Amino acid sequence: MGAVLLGIVIIFVSFVLGGVNKQTSEKVNLKPTAWAARVFGIFLLVGGILWSGVVQVPAGYAGVKLRFGAIDGTLGPGIHIIVPGVHSVQLLETRTQKEESQATAASQDLQVVTTTLALNFRLNASKVDEIYGQVGPLYKNRIIDPTVQESLKVVTARYTAEGLIRNRAQVKNEVESEIIKRLAAYDIVVDSQGLSIVNFDFSPEFNKAIEAKQVAQQEAEKQ
């Protein structure tokens, strides 16, 4: 685009020089300069237009080709030729990506639990045009984060707060299964063992109650 604009400017300047040449004395001949500027400007203009039709899709990405804004196929990694002004390309990453989400949910006994979840996922490279058509490029905000949060809420409601602590591995597996099922509808793939639950955080009051219960159990064992 920069070369195209520069070419237009140079062509314009060449015509200005041509006009000045007609108004100056015969001893000052600007005509060769004006013609050289025109040729150079046309070269930049044509070259810029042709170059704007060359698109590179990097490794680990797929390109969604758009024709006047409408989806017109996908492009794999490599060099591709498009029609300037008609086509455009939106790049979507197909490598494994990591998204961390803060989520809050309620346990079966209505204890509020907050946790951080890390999810490794990737887009189905053969379906990026459909993904783009459904949710656009902001799939993390529109799909990944809400899905992770809703899946956590569904699973934590099956357990009491103490059950979440005791069965952390099982809870993690159930949340992961729920996420996999929901994201499959959008052609988003979760890696094997792709979910990590950093920790379960409860209210200070609940933590104190758990601590008091543990102390009471220890005292009872001593007697």
C-alpha cells in the first residue's frame, strides 16, 4: 500500500514538473525529469498493486480468504496470490494455544469456590473457515472462556466443598470432559490432559471451619 501511494505522489509531482517546464524559459528543460518521474511512479504503482496481491500464511497458521467480506475458502501455510481490492485474508493460529481463565462457582452445599484453570487447545485447521464464520477471530473471549467457566459450574455443583478438595483429580477430569464436549461443537480441539486446575479457593470462613475440624480430629485421635 505504501508503494502504491508513493507511486501516485510521484506521478502527480511529474505532471507538476511538466507544467512548470512549460512556464519556464527554454534554457531550463524539466521535461526529461518529469518523464523519468512518471515512469518511476508508474513502476511503483503497478509493482505495489501486484505486491499487495501476494499473501504469506506462516507455519502454524491457516488463512481464511474473504471475498468482499464473505468467506471464500481457506489457505494453508505458504505463499498465495489473491486479487487486490477483492480478496483479503484473516490469519488464525492452528498451533496449540494456552488460555488461563479465572472462574467462580458454587458447590453442592452452596460454598463459593474460585479457581484458575489453564486450558491447552487448538483450532481444527481444516475447519478454520467455519470457526471464523461462527465466532470470528475473538474465539477466546467468545467461546473458550465462557465454556471453561460454565463447565466448572456444572461439575462443582455435583460436589460439596469438602468433596471438591478430596476428589480434585476426578473433578478435573469431569470438567475437562465437559469442556471437550462443548468445544467440539465449534471444531476446537482440547489436547490430551489439556486442562490444569491451579487451586480451589474458598471463603475465609469456610477455610477457618475446615481448619477447626482438622484440629478437632487431631485432638480426638490423641485421646
